[in-house]
Amino acid sequence: NWDLILYVNLELVNKMSNRRFIVKEMLGQGTFGQVVKCWDTETNDYVAVKVIKNQPAFYHQAIMEVSLLRTLNQKFDPDDQHNIVRMLDYLSFQNHLCIAFEMLGQNLYELLKRNHLRGLKLKYVQAFSKQILDAMVVMREAGIIHCDLKPENILLAPSVATAAAVKVIDFGSACLEGKTVYSYIQSRYYRSPEVLLGYPYTTAIDMWSFGCIVAELFLGLPLFPGASEYDVLQRMMTILGGQPPDELLREAKNTIRFFKHVGIYPGNEAPSGLSSAYRILSEEEVEVRDSKRPKMGKWYFPHLKLDKLICTYPWNNSELSETEKTDRLGLVDFLKGLLEFDPNKRWSPLQALYHPFITGESFTGPYEPVPETARIPVARAAAIDHNPGGGHWL
Ligand code: ATP
Ligand code: MG
Ligand code: MG
């Protein structure tokens, strides 16, 4: 009951901190609690307060959110230049951890809905991608895995003049690289192959989710809207071609849920004529809980490969200009580096930042990133201009 929830929170938050925050309206609701728009009587400004449910598990995860955000804000982005939400304050009230954030605008899912799920113009896909990447470079520097990148967690920020700006929010599922605790992470449509398969993960899982977001900004619809994890995996294989590499399938703990081993021991070689020692299970072979297929609806993409999907979208497309065609080929090449099945080959944020799709150079052929061993200093990434040209951006 929305009214009741709002009322309860109103009571709660108004009492909080000597009535410092006055609740104005509900902004969003998630697994961890509610986010309410408040008037901060101390700073005389609006703030967004995330009120975490008063259960120990949520409380502890929220402490993690506070600590990671504090590190990001203070140590890695002291001047607020890298598109990461600012945490203003936090306090504990009757076992509810309350975190005050700067007030931001709509999330990107709401923006796509407002645009009738038709997708954004390429220049906005590019501008938003660049800004999200900038945040990801900093997260990677800090060794922080976000674990829940999706359009709902990217918010429009108050922008300078006509330029559109976004910020990454919700570090409620984030963790430190090398200190990963949970295996059931990321929202299903944005879940990386290594997480689906149950394989040790790194910041590369955020790059996968980012690839899904970029595609969705262009299409207006999620790229892999699978009704089950098996369905997500099948969609990945259809659209991208290929499958996760054998080394990953061999080591991952969920492989048998999705794949049948057809290899030959002792070397575990692929049978002659096949490139892999594993093949994906047929629908009949999949366990019931994984076998559900969605109805053929507007969220179902026909069996098109990524390049065809991007270059011919929307499918009743009339003539595209030569520039638009080239730019779309650039987008396809960009997406392929992000939606790479092998986490070791997937581009890092910094590598992606120098792709022609992001730098605005004309696309002339497949991008070869500088190897990670020669990592570009963050200072260079910071020097990149984040503002797209003016104009209305829907
Ligand atoms: P989830 O269940 O998706 O993990 P959550 O409970 O962790 O969500 P958030 O993602 O932090 O909560 O916030 C939920 C929603 O509230 C966001 O999607 C957004 O629409 C809104 N919101 C959060 N922070 C802000 C903010 N600073 N300004 C404006 N709106 C916000
Ligand atoms: Mg969220
Ligand atoms: Mg969250």
C-alpha cells in the first residue's frame, strides 16, 4: 500500500535527526528500502534519502554501500567530475540506515519509457556511454565492482546548458574486487556470462552490463530480456554468435545447468569437426525451472545477429545517411568489445574510452585497444570532454 508506506516513512524520516529532513515525495522503491525526496532544513536544499529496511542483512550491506561510496567520492573523485552520485550524509535511525544523496532526476529506464521505448539518437547514446565509462574507469581504479549496472541505476543529473548528463547510483550491491562474497548478483538481463555460469568474477562483469545498457539505449528495449538464465544465455549466443570459451565452461560451477559435455578425455578435446567440448542444452534437456520461454512479444528480438540488428533498426527503417550507417558500424564494433564472452578479452573501461564511437572519430575498421599492461593514466581519461553538442536530446 503506497500511501501507507509513504505515511510510515513520513513519520520515520520526519523524526529522524531532529526533523532535519522533511519528506516531500516517494522517488523509488527497491529491494533494500525506499528512496524519498526530502527538504534538508540544514542545507536548505532537496536531497534524496534512501531509507534502508531495518533488518540486519540490509543494514550491513548498506554500511558497505556507505563505505564504498565514501571512498569513491572522497579519494577517487574529490571534485565530483566522474559521474558518480554524491553521498551527502548518513545516519542511523531506529535501525534504519538512512543515506542522503544529492537530488538527481529520472533514471534511464524512465527516460526510455518517456521516449516510448524507441531508443535514443546515437549522439546521446554516445554521450551517456562516455559518462558512464568515465565513472567505470574510476570504479576500476578503486577496485570496486558495482554488480548492478542497469538503466534504473543511471540517473539524469542536472545538466549544464543543453548538454545531457548522467550519474551512476546504487552501490547497494557493490563489492571490492578480490573480496567477492555473493554469486547471485546483477539483474538478470544485465548478468554477465561468468556470473550466469558461476565463475570467479572481476570488474569485467560491469563492462558486460554496460554493453547491455548501451545497446538498450539505442534500441529502447533490453538486448537480452530472458525469462530465465538459460533464456538469457540462448539470446546471447543467438545475437552475438559463439559461446563462452571452453576454459570458462570447464571451471564454472553451473555449466551443467546449461551445457552438455561432448568432449573427449583425457585432454578434454572437442570431437572432430567441433570447436568446443561443450554444446548448449536443447530446451527439452533443460531443467524445468530454467526452461520457460517468454511469449513472442514486443520484447522479443528476431534471430538477428548483432550487426544486422543494429544496422537495420528499426526494422521498417527508411534510408539512412552514409554517416549514420558508418556510426552504426562503429556502435556494433564498440558493443562487440564489451559483449565479449571471455572476461579476460573483454575491454576495460579505459580501453573502451578510446574507441572511435566514444571519441567521435569516424569509424574505419575494427578497433584494436592498447593492451592493459600499458594502462593509460586516469588523468588522460579525465581530460576527455564529456559534453555532447547542444540541441534537444530525445
Ligand atoms: P534496487 O532494488 O534496484 O537495488 P535500491 O533499493 O538499491 O534499488 P536505489 O537504486 O539506490 O535503491 O534507488 C531506487 C530508485 O530511487 C532509483 O532507481 C531512482 O529512480 C531513485 N533514486 C535513487 N537515488 C536517487 C537520487 N539521488 N535522486 C533521485 N532519485 C533517486
Ligand atoms: Mg537500484
Ligand atoms: Mg540496489
